[in-house]
Amino acid sequence: MNSLRAIFNLLFSLIILISPINNSFMQNNQWIEVDPSKYGRQWWDKNSIQSLDINIIEIKTFYLPSKNKSYETSGLMYNMEIDCSKSLYRDIAINGMPLVSKDWEAANGDYLINETINGACSK
């Protein structure tokens, strides 16, 4: 089952990378990488910031897990809402697929998410 998931992730990533729509979309992004951690690397797109409310923004992020994870992926694209006044976030989509549960969460020591929140909320 893990092999099928890895193949699916690879094919999905290749389709996205070679898609002309994606290539033009990617040119309009300004990816900012937060400092990597032992869990992987994460970027957030400065040009994707949208103000939804007084202290709530929506951004796009890209997460690349470290090689020592128990699953393989070529990376995950997230749409994330951030409550800058409370330092909370919620993922609203992963790789373009909307999520059903959209509960607000604290970073709970997740360095990559914490740095993403700090960086995006300071812009």
C-alpha cells in the first residue's frame, strides 16, 4: 500500500510540475523558506497572502518531509488559514483537495509551522 501511495504522489507531483497552468502560476509566487528542521523543509508564498478578517490571513505553503519519515512524498502543498492574533492555524486544503475538518490548532512546538506563522503574520 505504501508503494502505491508513493507512486501516486510521484505521478501527481510530475503532472503538477509539467502542467502549463502550474508553471505560469508558480512564476507569480514568492516562496520564502523557513529554517529547516529535522522533520523537513517548509516554504510559504508571500504573494499568496490574502486578508480574510482583521487578524486572519490565508496563505499557500509547501512542505517537504525529511528522508527519515516513515512515508515517502515529493512534498505537500497546503492552503492554510492563520489567526495572527492568537498564533493559530488550520489547514483548509492539501494538494488542492479541501479538508473536511478545519479546526484551529496551535503549532504545539512544530518549529516549521511556528516559523511559517511568524513569517506570514509579520508581512
